[in-house]
Amino acid sequence: MSAPRFKRRKEDRPAEITAAALAAFAENGYAATRVDDVARRAGVSKGLLYLYFATKEELFRAVIRSFVVPKIDALKSDIGKSEMSATAFLRGPFLEMAKSLPNSPAKILVRLMVAEGPKHPDLTAYYLENVVAPALDALRALIAKGVASGEFRPSALDTYPQLIVAPVMFSMLWSIVFDTHHKLDSNGLIESHIELLIGAISASTQGEKT
Amino acid sequence: MSAPRFKRRKEDRPAEITAAALAAFAENGYAATRVDDVARRAGVSKGLLYLYFATKEELFRAVIRSFVVPKIDALKSDIGKSEMSATAFLRGPFLEMAKSLPNSPAKILVRLMVAEGPKHPDLTAYYLENVVAPALDALRALIAKGVASGEFRPSALDTYPQLIVAPVMFSMLWSIVFDTHHKLDSNGLIESHIELLIGAISASTQGEKT
Amino acid sequence: MSAPRFKRRKEDRPAEITAAALAAFAENGYAATRVDDVARRAGVSKGLLYLYFATKEELFRAVIRSFVVPKIDALKSDIGKSEMSATAFLRGPFLEMAKSLPNSPAKILVRLMVAEGPKHPDLTAYYLENVVAPALDALRALIAKGVASGEFRPSALDTYPQLIVAPVMFSMLWSIVFDTHHKLDSNGLIESHIELLIGAISASTQGEKT
Amino acid sequence: MSAPRFKRRKEDRPAEITAAALAAFAENGYAATRVDDVARRAGVSKGLLYLYFATKEELFRAVIRSFVVPKIDALKSDIGKSEMSATAFLRGPFLEMAKSLPNSPAKILVRLMVAEGPKHPDLTAYYLENVVAPALDALRALIAKGVASGEFRPSALDTYPQLIVAPVMFSMLWSIVFDTHHKLDSNGLIESHIELLIGAISASTQGEKT
DNA sequence: TATGAATGAGATTTCATTCAT
DNA sequence: TATGAATGAAATCTCATTCAT
């Protein structure tokens, strides 16, 4: 009767639960995670969890969706608005973001998408449309801007902006699978990659005709 | 005259079973694959499967191990023996192999390792030691050879040979997750990447001093 | 109005389940009893049973333990406090208890311990320490009391109090194995035994110097 | 081709198999023993075992039956023919046999009969008729002989010859269940018991009117 | 809302038994 | 006879989901 009323009544229960689920999925993967475990982590009863998420799969989808943050849009418009040269942007804001990814929750999402994605085509579609494609578009725009400004020569990066972020994905994979045995210097890897790319497409150098 | 209830008696039943398991894992992932299903695919009873593999996990390990073929060693010695220049090797045998990977069983292995690897540190260790590390060593040797011969300038590739194969991994990931919606031209991607890299480190060009 | 699918909610479900298990074990022995069967007897689903007892073996242990009632302590102190002569105690309370054993659940326990005990050294140790040893101590004390009071002559019963209860165990064995074919008059057997023993060690007779 | 022909063709295969089965049952009990295991111990293939014993249960019966040795008949006629006094016989041949039992295969049989007997009424009937009843008859005859000769007073042993052997059974039980923790001096126990009984029924003493 | 005891379908695993060789 | 690979029925155990409270 005298227990504090406030502080118990959380209105963001769903968020707490998806956060707990993300943590659980991160440790054991989707299939090996028990709903019981998620509920316990969230400090909530199983029944309540099912009040918010009708099935385990629904919970999974919520977790995935909750991390489709609109950062991409921000990045996109950043590129457009930015006063920086394309090269400076790559070396600055982009590099910073790229380096932060391998140790962010994105790593968990990657693992989840690789493991469970094929069973959830709608989720992967959603992801492709709302995260991956916009991001690639933004990168393509960045490259185009560099070409337009005379910084870059035309190159395959226009067709394959994926090449810019491939090492970021690689770092995440490595971290997921091999970190226990041998950590990779993902910062060094990613920086080196960006420099190599810039070196390859800078207008000031005579690179190959890719 | 009727179909024999007890089928053939083979010496390579284990191989048949791991092959069936790989196929099943490819379709559903490890956790969602029923042992029943693997047995059915292999044309074998559940009981027989358990005669060869004591647990489902044991079967998983056998699948993983059975695909750690000594191809890597072959590649390694190829590089050493090859009369080709490093550049020619990259554009020839290496590129061919790199392009073949995204559609090979390797893709399935990647999915399995990402999803289940964290639960099997010994398997990932085995993999790192017997596949990944040797492959990276071979690449490093190739780059070194190119530098020694004057083809390449010293570059970050010496420290991060992973950069050479990152797009290959990227292609596999993309294929696993997004192929249903949008196929990636992995051949073009990988070729472009190799050319970009060659352009970046060729001694004949004045790129940055990464 | 229809029978509720989810039945009552009790606090002593474990006790209900161990009781059901004891009954099932009594009929079929441990190994031949299906967990399913125990659940059905307890009016409970298999799943619930596993909620309380993690494995069938755990259930077995719980059954065994649940019957290690502290009756022995009661008996022990009874002997100490009793105003009766040792002879009267043997012919009275002790005989009554001894005669009741062959038709009590103890019989089932004996069967279980004989069949499964060797695989559960910790359980047998527990049993020896908490049931058998105390009981033998109590008997030894009783005999000693009789000797001290001049009722009994010193005899082998001091060293081997087991001799007092051997026919009780024998009755249980007979009952387990042969009751279907030929019931043994265990009451007569046990009474006769006690009288023979008393006759053999009474100070008023000149028996052998065992 | 040159392998020795002889010494491989055993005509007493069944006996070898039942012996192996007894050993296996002794270690794990009937239910927990795998037919595979018995075959391996017997140095024989599973198929061959099934050629001799149609089912595992059949094998069990064979094991039980194979140990119904006709020793009892020997004992019986021994008693009849013996020139010894009943007392001397009890202290001599009988005691020797009684002491040998707790460490003989009989112990295994007891365990098997207690665990599996209730499921095999025909086996227990067979046992009762061919082993237990004759043995009790022999004991009864021995006691009667002692009474007739004036050695013993009439006593309950005439009605309950089981009392003579109860401690033997007790020793076996103890050995099965508790030997790991605390060995019982079964020789001392049994000797003491016989002496107590003789003391109780000897005509030369004034025991109670049992 | 909130709980957690209870369910039941289904997955893994075991093993007596069969049969092609 | 003799083998042991192969079967399949059945047992143990798991866990997403439900529902009385």
C-alpha cells in the first residue's frame, strides 16, 4: 500500500522490452533466445510481454524496426547541405560514423539479419528500402558531388557505392565471429580503406581507367 | 521386387548426411532445421543419422569442418609458385576465385558462422586458424611480392589484406539478406574493387602515401 | 461452464507430483515409468511436471527424499524417554512399527533403492546417514538400555542391531517378489522373530554365551 | 584364410552371452542395459545375439533361469543323508553356504528380481517353486530333524524357516545399496545370527515358550 | 494492466529389433 | 552362422503461448 506509486508505471514498456530483447538476441541469437529470458531481462512477466507483442516473431520485428533510426536521412541531407568538399566529408563525418558502426548495436542487427533475414522477406525489404538504399543513394550523391566539383574522377564508385562501406561490414562480421580469438583494428582498417579509395579516384592522380 | 526397406549400405553415409545437412541449414539456418528434415533429405532414418552424429550440434560441427577444404593451401602455394606478376595474378586466378565465392557453399558457411559461431568458439578458432589466417597470409605474400617486384608501392594492404576481400564478404552478405529483393552484380562489384585497388597501389601512378 | 482447461493453482503441486510418481514407480519401477504417465496420474501436463523437476532423475530424487521422514528421530527419542522396559518396548511400540513397515510405502522405497540405488551414490549416502544409521543407533541404544537394566545379557545384538530388523526387510523383499504367488504372514514372522531374540538374550535364561 | 579354425567355433555361445548379460545387468540393472552392450561384452554381434534370444526379455529370462542351479537339491539331500547333528550342520555346511551367498552372483539375481520381478510373474513363480520353496523345505526338515533328535525344542522356526536366512538376504540388500559407503561384516552378522538362533531353540536351555 | 502456473505441440534423442549381405 | 547398418516407435525434454486470477 505504501509502495511508491510513481516510477513503477512506465509508459515506455515496449521500448524496455525491445531493448531487453536486443540484448538477449545479441547474446544468443534469435532462435536460442527464450521469451522467458527476454521478460526476465525486462523485469516484466511473460504475460505482459505478450500483451505488447503477440508473438516472439512480432517481438523480433519490433526489435529490428526499432533500430531503423532515421540517421540515414540526416546523413543524406548533411551531404547535400554540407559546405565541405566531398573528400573532407569522407575523411570527416563519414569516417567517424563508419568507425563507430562496428561497435554499435548495428553489429547485432547484422547478425540477426544474416541469421533470420531469409525467413523474413518483408523485414529485409523494409530494411533495404529504408536503410540500405537511402544510405547507398547518399553515398552515390556524395561521390557525384565530388565528381561535379572536380575532386574525383568518374569511377566505379558511382556504380558501386557499396565498395565504400564493404570494409565496415567486414569489420562487423569479423567482430561477430572472431573477436574472441583475434580482435581486428577496425578503425585502422576503415581509415586505410578510405584513404586508398580517395587515392584511387582523386582527380589529381592518374589512376587507371576503371 | 518391392522397394527394399533397408536401403544401400555405403561407406560415405556421413558425407551424404553432411551434404543434406548443409542444404537444410542453407534453407532454414541451423536452429530452425529439424534433424528429421536432414535425415529425410539424406534418404536416411533419424536413427541412422544419430549413429554417425551423436547430437545435432555434432552434425553442425561436421558440416562446418567438412567444408574447410585445403583449397587455401593450394592458393597459397599457387601464389608462391606462380610465374605471373602480382597484378596479373590478382586480375586472373584471384579474381576468378573471388567471383566464384559469393555463389558457392561458402555463402552458407558464412551465414552459419555468423549465426552460430559465437556459441562455438572452438569452431571459429579452427576456422580462423585453418582458413582465414592462411588466406590472409597468402594475400599478404602476394602484395609483398608485388612490392618486391616493383609493381606496387608499399600501402596499407600490407597491414590490412582484409581490404582486398572485404567486397567479397560484402557480396555474400548482400546475397544472403537482400537477394530476394535486389540482386547485386557481385562480379562487377568485385572486379571494380580489384581495379580500384590496383589503381591505388600501382607504382606507375602517383597516389597518396597511405 | 465447461471444464476449465487450466486447472487449479496449488502451492503443493510438487507434493502431488511426487505422490503420483511414487505410485507409478511402485507399479512399474523407475525405468519403466513414463514421465507422461506420472503427469497424467497427477492430473497435470508434462510441461508442468518439468517446471518443478528438471529431469526424470530429479523427480526420482525428490520422491526418495520426500519419504525420508524424521520418524526415525521420533523413534529414537521415544526409546530414550520411554518408561517401558526394553523388553516391553520391543514387544510394544517397536513390534507395531516393524509390522507396519512391510505394507507401507517403505516397501516401494526399498524396491527403488535396490534397483536404482547403485546409480545414485549420493542418494544412498543420504539414506544411510539419515535413515538407516539413526535407526540402527536407536536399536543399539535400546539393547544397551536393556543390558544396563539387567533385562538382557550382552549379546551380538549390540554389534549387529541389523539382526533385529532383518526379518522386516525380508518380509518386504518377499512381498515385492512373491506376493502374487504366495503371501507371507509377515506379522507372524516378525513377532516370532522378536520372541526368539528376546528368548535368546533374556538375562533370566541360560542361553549360550554368543 | 590361415586364421585358426578351432577355438573360434564355440558351441556354448548362449552361455557366454548370458554370462555377459549377467555382468551387464549387475552393473546397470536390466532396464539400463543396452543389448548392444551385452553383445559387445560377449564378443558377439547384435545380430547373433538375437539369433539365440528373440528379445531382450528372453535374454533376461535366460539369465535368471541359468542361475537356478540345482544346488538346492544337493543341500536338501545333504541334510537328509548327513550324519551330523542338526546343530553341527547349521554351524558347518549351512553356515558356510550362507556366508558365501552375499558375495556370489545371487546378489545380482536378488537385485534383478526385486527390480524386474513384479513384471515377470512366471519367472518369480518359477523361482519360488524351484529355489525358494525347496530351500525352505530343506530348512524346515533340518529343524524338524533337530527337534526329533532332541537337540531343539519346538519353535517358530518350524513355521518360519525364513527366519534362518533373513540375515543372509539382509546382507545382500545392504551390499547392493550401501557397500559404496559402508561395508557390512556379513560373515559376523550371519554367524552371530545362527548362534543366537541355536541359543534360542536349544533343548538344553530354558528359553521362552515361543 | 499484470502475473506466472499451466498447456501441448513438437523437437531431440534412445534403443530394441530387423534384414541385406 | 554371422555381421552391423538401418529402422522406427517411443521416450525425454523444450518452449512459445494461453488464461485463471
